[in-house]
Amino acid sequence: MKVTVQPLKEALTLMSAVVDEVGVVPKDDGWSMAAKSVDSVAIADIMIKKEAFTDYAVSQVFAFDVKQMLKALSKCGPEADISVDGAVITVRSGQISQTMRTIANIAQPRVPELEQSADAMVPADSLRVVVDADKGYDQVDIEVSPQGVKAAVLDEAGMGVTMTVSPEETALLDGSARAQYPLSHLTPVIRAVPRGSMVDMKLSTDYPMEIHAVFPQWTLMYMIAPRINSE
């Protein structure tokens, strides 16, 4: 199957922050990849659309080491031909042919369906301001209200960085909710999203937050469990 390398690299870069290995389920509309982080805090559910392939056919389910695949893709041109033969994956691009072993027994996690209290579609670049803040913060506070969206990383003294998106800057703003999430799990998804993109955040106080994004050649659903403060 010939695939456009860039969207696959973007998706796997995000996936590499969640897991070391991922399974691929080829479906009629593209490659489905879902994985849960080792600490069970985050789930990434990604679809590489059929439109990303110039030669697509539904093939066998397979799995691979994410960093190995990213290394192979880094040596490819704009397109790569990826084939699976038994326990061997071959990645070809131009005069370069690379092989790696498949990984057995990778199960895709079940992605729960949640009824969320708030829904906001905001520029991903606004959230980058928070995740790119100086190191030393371990959680991010996110609030959605009719007044807009706030995301803040603050120390115990209340010092830090706060990002505010006004209602006029959102493409969707509905409901109210506020919760805290581990910054280490939000950072990779925001950095992996292409600049200039919009992300749809669905959240409630006690449920995992969902981050949805749709691109021309891949889609993302990323779920992060809230930080529970025990007092």
C-alpha cells in the first residue's frame, strides 16, 4: 500500500508519546490505530484516512514498534510503500527498502462514549502557549464557560501562564465545565497537531477530556483522565 508519509509521521509522533507499540486494523475507510498509555491516563484513537493512500487495499491486522516505524519513515520521500508479509513489514521509498518485525498480541483498547458537560472548538496554537510554558508545571487547569476558554499552568503561589480564548475566537462554545489534567499527557497531542488547526475539546468535571481534530488525511480522538485532587 502506498501512503503519504507526512500524515502518518504526524499521527505516529503523537502515538509515540502514548505507547511504544501500536496495532493497525485496516478498514474500508483507512487504517485504525488505537492505544492506551501504560499508566491508563490517556487513549489515542487515530484513523489514517483512505485518502492518504494512493494504492489502498484492506489487508491483515498487524502491529509495530512506533519509534522503529518513525525512523523508517524519516528516510522516505513523500510516499512510502508499506507491505506486510507474515511477521515482516517492508517499507519502500525510492531506492530504499527497510524491514522490521511485526509485534504479536497488540489489542486495541475500548474507547468509551461519554456525555460531556462542555464543548469548545479552539485554535490549537492558543493551547501551545500553555504546553510550551517553562518547565516545572505538572498539571493544566482548563475551564469552558460562556465567557470563553481558559487554560492555565500555575505553581502553588498562583504564578505561571494563563491562556484565554474569547467566544469570538472559538468555532464552537457550549456548556460549562472545569477540570485539571496532567500536563505531560496534554503536551504531546497539542504539539503533534499541525499549526493553524482547530481542536474540539469536550470535557466534564469528573470525566476524561476528549480532544477531537480532523485533518485532510487523518483524524484524531485523544482522551485524558482528569487529575483528582485528594483533600
